[in-house]
Amino acid sequence: MTVLETRELTKKFGELTAVDHVDFEIESGEIVGIIGPNGAGKTTFVNLLTGVLEATDGEVVFAGETLGDAPVHDRAKRGLVRSFQIPQVCNDLTLLENVRSAVLSRERRSNSLFSVLLWEDDSRAEAVELLETFGLAERRNVKAETIPHGDKKILDVCMSVAMRPKLLILDEPTSGVATDNKHEIMNRLQEYFETTDSAVLFIEHDMELIAQYAERVFAMDQGRKLVDGTPEEVLEDSTVKRRIRGEE
Ligand SMILES: Nc1ncnc2c1ncn2[C@@H]1O[C@H](COP(=O)(O)OP(=O)(O)OP(=O)(O)O)[C@@H](O)[C@H]1O
């Protein structure tokens, strides 16, 4: 089932067309990587999906509904969730408190106060389970400020997953992380998402990670779709090689 579709999505900043009539779609359960050179329009495209920016033209259809000018929080409530490049973790809280706050905020968004109260114990159990899935449960009671950057990125993903997204958007999930840890983060993500029907869209500059973890790759250049296909097809495309991979 198509979870998100864009039609002729366009964003202009004055004279500059940062996203130029982009048609895109992603199915439930799919893991899609977005690649492109600096300034290709990847971040702007994602900001149009999440509602951070308003499109100049075109539309975003999510779970069968046109989003129009729906604000960020409304899109998140519908299941269009973005995890941020800089982890949005509260340093003063423990890992468990961080994830639990994400679980509770999901319930607050969708339910009455009564069900939130009912949820107090369940939310703890769910948070512990999520921390286990992402390999952080042993440190559940330590403050987030004490864990390494890579683990904070995992925690951030764990909190995004607690929102039960239909589509999770990740902006360079492994940036600033040592190479060994990059694979750990991606493996955990992959394992988790294999068990759900959430779709994942991730911006990534590391072509090795794209080749290994994306099921499909959407390459952009100068605001436009360049190629959309399997990692093999896209990474071997001559324009992608020249424009994105820096090969002659
Ligand atoms: N708020 C803005 N105002 C004006 N121009 C902008 C704005 N945001 C982005 N741009 C321009 O739009 C184009 C696309 O930028 P964008 O950040 O979306 O590219 P990107 O593919 O995410 O690049 P990178 O890989 O470097 O993050 C660039 O030319 C950028 O300078």
C-alpha cells in the first residue's frame, strides 16, 4: 500500500527552485534512501513532507489524504514522523524517561486524559521493550547526557519509533558516528523495521550504507528526481556516478 505520495511537489526560494516538480512514492514497509549532492534539495524535500516548509506547488498525499497546509504536529499525529539529525533527547532524563515521554506524548496526542492515566504502567513496559530492541535497556536508568553520541542517535530513533510512525524520516541517521557504530545503528534499525509495516525514508551521504540498507534509492540533483530504482541500478547510473559519487 502506498503510504506517501508526492505529485509535482515544488519549492521555490525566490528565483531558486530547490524542489522542482518531484513525483515520489513510498510503500508501507519499504526502506528508501535519498541521495544527492550538496544543495540537491533533499532537506527541503523532507521539510515539505513534514510540513516544516510550505510547498510552492504540488501536493503531498499521506495515507490516502492530501495534506495541504497541515502543520507539523498534525502530520506527526497522522504518523508522519521525522527523527532529527541532532538527537532531540533530553540530557537530564534517563534513557527510560526519555522513551517513556515519547510513548506518553503519543497517547496524549491521540487519547483522553483518562486513557493516559491508564497508560502510566503500560507506557513504562513499552519503553523498556523498545530500549531492549535497540540494545539500550541495560542503561535504562542512566542519564542520557552520559551516553556516547552514537547511542544518543539510537535513542533518538527509539523515541521516534515510540510514536508508531507509518512513515519515519531519518536525516543522516549515522552522521558523526564512528564507522563500526554506523553498522550497529543501521542493523538495529533494519531488524526493527523488518518487524513492522512502517516505511522508512532516510537521507544518507554514505553510499556504502545506501547499498547495504536501502531497498530502493531516490537520487536527486538540482531539485529534480534523477533516478529512482534499486541500489544497484541507481549507484551504477552514469549521472549518479558523476554527479553524486564524484567519479568521472
Ligand atoms: N530557507 C532557504 N532559503 C533560501 N534558500 C534555501 C533555503 N533552504 C535551502 N535553500 C537552498 O535550496 C537548495 C537546496 O538545499 P537543501 O538543503 O534542500 O539541499 P540538500 O540536498 O539537503 O543539501 P545537503 O546535502 O548539503 O544538506 C540549496 O541551493 C540551498 O541553498
